[in-house]
Amino acid sequence: MTGIVEVAARAGVSVATVSRALRGLPGVAAKTRKSVEEAAAELGYVASPSAAALPTGRTGAVAVVSPVARGWYFTAVCEGAQDVLTANGYDLLRYELSDVETDRRRVFDTQLLRKRVDAIVIASLRLTNDEVEALYAMNRPVMAVGPIVPGMPCVRIDDVEVGRVATEHLVQLGHRDIAFAGGDPDDTLGFPVSPERRSGYVEALHAAGIEPDPAMTVPAKFTVEAGVEAYAELRSRGVNPTAVFAVSDEVAMGIMYEARRHGVRIPEDLSVVGVDDHDMSWLFGLTTVAQDVREEGRIAASTLIERLRSGIDRETSVTTVPATLVVRSSTRRLEP
Amino acid sequence: MTGIVEVAARAGVSVATVSRALRGLPGVAAKTRKSVEEAAAELGYVASPSAAALPTGRTGAVAVVSPVARGWYFTAVCEGAQDVLTANGYDLLRYELSDVETDRRRVFDTQLLRKRVDAIVIASLRLTNDEVEALYAMNRPVMAVGPIVPGMPCVRIDDVEVGRVATEHLVQLGHRDIAFAGGDPDDTLGFPVSPERRSGYVEALHAAGIEPDPAMTVPAKFTVEAGVEAYAELRSRGVNPTAVFAVSDEVAMGIMYEARRHGVRIPEDLSVVGVDDHDMSWLFGLTTVAQDVREEGRIAASTLIERLRSGIDRETSVTTVPATLVVRSSTRRLEP
DNA sequence: CTGAAAGCGCTTACAG
DNA sequence: CTGAAAGCGCTTACAG
């Protein structure tokens, strides 16, 4: 493996000069820099990140920590983050966290993460207070994408607003019997996304003079399968919504699938609105409150890089990106 | 950051002993090992991968290199690989390669990759001969998932067989006018997947005494959008297939979407079969030749780890995993 | 079974 | 503007 000494020999300078020249540090004569750069290029030399990390403490890598969830959402966050990380010479390390406590401890309790990466993106992950503490103790810039983590800077959408916009759309189409599918009864960590979207739903109903019917709220995690179950639950309860607001597009897809399986036509018999604008939502003609998840990943990464440049601080600013209603064919005016 | 000297101090031994004890090396007294492990646990100590990489040359990380393609496929490969890498204490580094040559050179020409990781998974990436050479020059175990790369070990499905199985299914349902959607006219790197699946298609047709009609083959990359365009192209050519074999499920989804938009019913008017068993295929009732992509990722990762343990060799074995027809509701017998 | 010391490939004060 | 040298945190012959 070509190392810095070979480059130095070839360029006829010391390794110190090579180091400075290649990193664009000031105080290197222009022609010296040029010949070093040439020598490095000819040899295909790049400084070993491991070796450079030792004296500097910088690894040149950023971690994206997400749940094991194999969803479109986390993929999109990573893609966005990767775009800007690559462009800035950082590598992207992926950590998937299960719900198993021991697995999580491995990441949070040990200092592995801290020793591996310069900064951390938390992608829509439910964290315990201890985990938040551990994250801070790492003394590395952290950025959350998704729900607000107290004391942590964050990129997000306004989930209450999202719920309101989705529900208002249905109300304006004349619907009054509007169900909500979302919220995970198993969630021990208080993941706020579903409750907030439901708050918006409740607000919008109240604003329209509609009293929310508890029987119209059915639980659903963020998966297609959960949507299927949610619709089944709705039927088994014997309630008859004319519209459903699903906590995510994947849930909405499951609802549409199951409804059709029961001969319920969409949108003639049932209007459905989701959240996200999943890559495949247009295929289903799904009306949705769209968010640009890749952009959120990009913002998270560039914020971290900026922070890395300017020195670590404990910023906690929250960036709220817009979410906009995209009307397609899964919702329609309620025929009286 | 707690380092090895603190652990040594706490355990009352030398750093050499700590190093040996923690890595499970032989020649450490049982009680010594125990007290070292306790000290390390109390301090939350983990050896710095960067520092350890310097003397050993091992980084404890594995790269997954894939195209920028934001597809389900690459995500699934990564998920599978991550499962086994995490379980074995390796971290997963993600590299997305664009089609832009300069971006690719950054990965292949420089020795960054080699200095960053111990092994490399190539996920269904079209490589030039130079890139294959560069990969070998890195002297790191490499494993391809997807198409065979000459001289490189690989996990794959038999794409000719896949094409044959899909087409035979349609033939057995009485179809004779069977279109094929796949193959990328822009592909300069000779990506073999589509051509091989088409070979299977041609073979199956011949076996049934059907002469393939060139007008029945339309190009399509591996995306939903390409499927939409492929169906549009089929219409504009004025051919009237009663069935289509799509090179992937995403292409099939696009075809179904566009066909229905034109009032063509599936499967009454058109049978469609894809390849992959994409996570969402069941939602579309899509008949498909299923492959277990996550398992392929797992196999790739465990093969690499095995190779890492046993020392680097230039193995080139090809592991072919099964692909099986899953019949759902997008295909049906042709009514005479 | 254990420890002292050299060395991995860089970066960075410190001198000049 | 440039170089010699110390040091980053580990691992690994080499002694004992």
C-alpha cells in the first residue's frame, strides 16, 4: 500500500510537507504543492483514514443510526445523507438498531460509535433518556431526522400540521365519518409521530364541529401489513367510515388493499389519505401529505458537516421542512 | 475517551495483556482475563478500530458498493449483509457509485476503499474490466451479488432459468403472444442480467414452438417508470401481446399501471409476470419468480467473513441460489 | 503466562 | 516555507 513516505520520496520533500500540501493547508509553496499533488496522483495515494484518525481524532466517517425497519423511509434518509457526505469526502456507516436492549447497548454504551465516526445521524429512532445521555456523552455532533429528541438538533416535519392538513382535505370533501389508522400500542418509548398526527386529526375534526369517535381510531405501526390489520379491525368494530387518514403511505396501501379485497371501492366507497409520498404512492393513485425525506437526510448531513467545520457545539435548533398535500385519486367528494 | 492504558491500570496488568485478553487470544491466565474483562466493562472500553487498524491492517469494516439506484434490491442486499456483519462485529460502509466516471475512479483508482475496509461486497453493479482489475489489486476479498463478474466469487440466481420459468408459466397458461420488457440500450458495460433473462424467454418460446417476435421485446431499465414506458412502447408498436414477462417486479408494476390506465384489465386482457418478489409485489397480486435477496446479502457477507478468517485467497466460486415461481393474480389462462 | 518496547502511518507543534 | 521528531492508541514479536 503506497504510504505517505513514498509520496514524499517521489516529490522530494518531507512527509510533513506532503501531509500539509495534500490537505490544502496554508504555508506550502505553490510549486511544492503541485509536485506533491502530482506524485500523489501518480501513485494513487490517499491518506489512510485509520492512520490520520489517530493524531486528529477525526475518522472521516458519519454514522446513520436507524431501526432495523426495512422501510423506504430510512433508505431515503440514508440516500440523502450519502449524497452530501460523499461530496464532502465523508464515508457513511450504517447502524441498524433492533429493539433488543442488548443490541442497543452495544451501540450506545460502548464507545464504538464515538471511535468510529465524527458525527451521528439518528433516523427516526425512538430513544430512551439513557440513550440520549449516552449520545451526548460521546461528544460528537448529533442530528435527528424525524421526531424531536429533547436537547438534540433535528430536521422534521410538523406532524400535528400534517394530521390537520390530511384531515381537513377529507372534511372539505364532505366526509364526517373519518377514521384514523396509526399509533403503536407496543411502543414503550413514546414515539411521538403517530400521536402528533392524530392530534392534528382531532383538531381538524373539532374545527369542523365533528366529535372524534374513539372507535374510529385503530392502531397501526408504519407498515403495509399494519394497514391491512387496521382495516380489518375497523370492519370488526362495525364502524363505517367514509374516509380514512392513515399515519403513513405504507399503512394507507395496506388499507386500500384490504378494503378492495372486501369489495369496497376506492375512492367511491372509501377515501384514503396517507403521509410521505412514498416512491410507489403514485402507482396507487394515493392522495398524501408529501415530505421530502431525501432532502431531510441532506439537511441533516450538511448541518453536521458544518458543525464539524466550526467546532462542536451543543446546538439544539429544530429545522421544520414543509409537507404538502398531493391530491390523487384515492380521495373524492362524498356523494350525499 | 477511555483507552487501553486506563483498562490496564485498572486491571493491574500491562496493555499487552489487556490487548490479548480482550481479543480472546490464548496464553492468558483465566483469572487475569476475567479481571481485564471486568475492568473493560466497567469503563465501557472498546479498542479503537483506527488504532487497531494501524498495526494489523484490519479495519473491522466491510464495504457494500452499489449503484446510486434507489431500489429495493440494493437495500435488501445491504440488510442481509448487515445482519451477519453486525453479528460478527463488523461495521458496514456504504458506497454508492454513480455512472459518472470521475466518481467511480474516486472509489476504484484511489486506495481509499482498501484502506477503509477489510472486504467488499459488490451489489449488482456493472463493472468495467479496469474496475475489476482495480478491485483485485486491492488485495481484499470481494464478493459479487447478482451478475457474474469474471474471476470473482459471486452469489446469484440463474437468470436464464428465471426467464425460462417465467415464460413457461405463461406458455402453460396458453399464451403465445408473449412480450418481454427488459434490457437497457444505454448500458455500455454489458450488464448481463436482462440479456440472460431474455435468453430464457427465447428458449422457452422455442421449446413451445413459438418464434419470438422482435417487436415483442421492448427495452426497460429496472424501474417502475421504465415499465410504464415499456408498455407505452408496446402500444405504439401496435403489437398485441396477451402476456408480458417483465425483467423485474418494478418493471411489471409500471406495466400494470400503464395498461390499466389504458383500460386494459389484468389479468383478463393481459397477464404479467415479474422477477424478484419485491416487498410490495403481493399488494399488486403480482405473479413473479421470487428470489431471496436478503439471503443473498447474508451469504455474501458470511462468505467474506469466512475468507477473512482463513486468509485471503482468490476463490472464484459461484453460488447459485434458487428462484421460485410465485403465482398470484396477475396471470391467468388465456381464454380462447 | 506476562511485560517492555518497537512499530503501524499519519499529523502537528516546534525550530529553523 | 520546510523538516525532524514526538505522539496518537493500539498490536506483536521478543524476552523472561
